[in-house]
Amino acid sequence: MGLATYLEKTTMSLFAQLFSSRPILPAVPDYDPVIRQVEEPDMVVIPLDYPRHINYLPTVEAGEKVRRGGVIGRSRLGNCKLASISGKVREITTVWTAQSVHSPAIVIENDGGEGLSPEEIFTDQLPPDNPVAALARIRSAGVNPPWRLSGRDYGEEDISGLPPLEAVVVTGIQEEPTILTSQLLLAQNPDKVAEGLRRIGRLLPETPLWLTVPEKELAWAEKHFAGLARIAAVPAQYHGRLERELVARLLGRRIPNRNSFISHGIVVQDVEYLLAMVDALDGTSPFLDKCLTISGTTLAKAITVRFPLGSSLRHVLASQGLQVADFTRPVVGGPMKGVAQYSDLTPLTYDSGIYLVSEDLTPFDPIAPCIFCGRCTRVCPARIQVHLINRMIEFGQIESTGSLHPEACHECGLCAHVCPAERPIVQLLHFCNREMTHGERYSWPERGKQ
Ligand code: SF4
Ligand code: SF4
């Protein structure tokens, strides 16, 4: 290829990328398919306010001895927090979680003691195919209830009066392209996933059941799960992986971002929790260890580990020979939706990823002016006027943003990723939506009319 042709092609490609609504996102260059077990740490910190609106009350006191698998906190509805190591409760204090929530937490010091056996944990007999008893068992085993509490204003009190279930979506692929936990668990446990789907089918015989899988695994998944669930292939690109977009595509309904799926009769459950549900129902093991993918801008391979809940970021990284000091910033979650951490002592609980950034990320201006290039609006899957809303928020006109519907934002991070001015777009939207929580809500059109 001649130099002129090369330059022309390169320029065209840069130009195309500038105006593309499918920007190139961080990805993993390669990965280790083996899920590595992280050893027990000297101490775990178990937050009591997670996910977001479930509040657990401690059932133990400082100084008390606990055993791995024992209940240490319980919510009003019977969701349980369990000790992920055996030891002594050092204190009940408050911590900042990886999601930047200030939460009460139980600190346990490891004494190397033996954990409870399954027979000591699961003492009741489970009647077969009884949804109420199954739900109680799942809750008691420390598994998230079989739905994602993703609505921003969703609390436990909202459980009563929920509409009948219309669909269950089990996700075998995560939104963030750098998080591989669901894909690996799906690929490595097809029989157990099939058993989980079978169980849901028996517990909820009238409810349509979906399993989402990576597009390239469609033929494999159809072979293993035929007749157990409707299989949905999910494309590799980020827009198509976003849960709200996925649910809209599968069910023909767009669920407002401020509502939980369950408040619309939809259960969205990751495959990791499906597997944990099978263990709980079989009485083989409660949910004490979580999987998480470690990736980063300079890591040649992504690593997926399984760690005791409440382990610190430092402990999980050190188990793989990594330390925060070697990176500019650790982000818990993925590069698009994750939260940068200020301390490597942050406890990890229901987190599925750590993304380690190595580059110097200092923006050239803490809040640089918008140049109205429009890239943010072009990439936005919620199709909102991102730059206009941002300017309004910046100048204190939050009320004026209402007609532009900032609450439709997924907080997917695409706008900030492509913004040449490196503006804190998602943060401004997040604060705007917090401010407007009690304001009027936008309702998406009913099914089939969007
Ligand atoms: S974070 Fe919100 S505003 Fe930005 S691209 Fe995603 S949905 Fe659109
Ligand atoms: S916020 Fe950033 S991406 Fe959006 S128009 Fe302004 S400069 Fe461009």
C-alpha cells in the first residue's frame, strides 16, 4: 500500500471513529479461563447495606465467635448475611463500600477455625417445588433474592404489592466487556446451569424463561439448554449488552431506569446466582465466595478469581501478585460503570470486576468547558441530549433538565468515554438524578409503542 493510500485510510478510520456511535471500548486482550480460588484473608469486613436498599441488622455482637457459614445479619424479609470465615467479631462499625455507600459493617478476625458443615447450616427439610419455601431457603443461604435490586428507589417495603412475574432472564454474559465471570461460569458448569433452569421452570411453570449467552456461544448453548429456556445471543458490543437494552429487546418493554425490573414483573438474575441458588436448594453450600475478574490497561491477561465475601481489595490483588501501588487507580466494577477506589482496604462483596488503570488520568482541567462536539449524544443508548443536560446542571438549572429526561440515563459511561473535554458527564447526571429523585417521573410508552 502506498503512503498516500495508507494516510487516506488512516484519516478516514479516525474520522469514522470520531463520528461513530460505537466507540472502541476497553477490552481484555486475553484471559485465563481457570477460576482461581483466593485463600481466606486474616480479616473480612461484611457491609450490611448491600445491595443498596436491603438493610441487614446484625445478629451477632462484638467479641462473639462465629463460624464460616453462620448467620451474622438478617433483613426484615429474611435475607441473611453469613460469616465468610470463622473467627471473632472484632467490631461492628461503619465503612465505605466499593459502591461508595457508607454502610454499617461487621468485622471478623480469622482464627482458622472450622466452618459449619452443610448439615449444620441447612437444618430444615425443603418441600419439593414450593416457591415460598425455596425463596426462604435462598434468602437464608445468603444468595441475593432471585432478582436484581437495580431500581434506584426500590426498597424492601416495595416487595408487597409486586406484580405477577412475567419473565425471568438469566444472564450468562455481563454488561462490562472486561468482566468474564458469567461467561466462564456458564461455560464450565453447563449441567448445573441446566439444573438451575429446570428448577426455575418447575418453581415458575407459567413464566417465560430466558438465558442470555455470548453470541459466539449460541450453537453450544442451544445444544445444552434446548427446551429449558429461550436462548438469546448477546452481541459483543456494549450497547447490546446493557441490561436495560437487552430486556427491552427480549421482552419488547423498556423499563424506566428508576424502576427495578421486579416492579415490572421481570426477574434478571446472573448465572452466578443461579448456580448459588442450586447449591442453596440442594443444601450443599451457602453463598460465601464470589467470583470477580481482574483486568487492566497493562495486564496482558485477565484473571478470574473466587474470593471469600468481605475480603479487601488489597487481599484479592495480592493473591495474584498484584498491588494497588503499581497502578494509577483501581476501579471496582468495569471500566465503564465501575467506581474508582481511594483505599485498597475497601471490602469486596458482590463485585464482579476490578479494573486496574495504569495511565496518568489527571484531566487537563477539573471541569473543562464543553465544546459542543455532540459525541456524547451520538453514543448515548438512552438517546438523551447529554451535553445540554450537563450544561444545565453545571449552571444550577436542574429543574430545567426535566423535559430532557436525564432519568433515562443508564450511567453506562459511554458519553464520558468519548468526551474529548474529559468532562465529568456521568457524575453530573448522577447528582442531577439524585436531586430529582422526588420529582416527577418520566414514563416510557407501554409495550410495543416505544
Ligand atoms: S451514561 Fe447516560 S447519558 Fe451517558 S451515554 Fe450512558 S445513558 Fe447516555
Ligand atoms: S460534553 Fe464532551 S462529548 Fe459532549 S458535546 Fe461537550 S465536549 Fe462533546
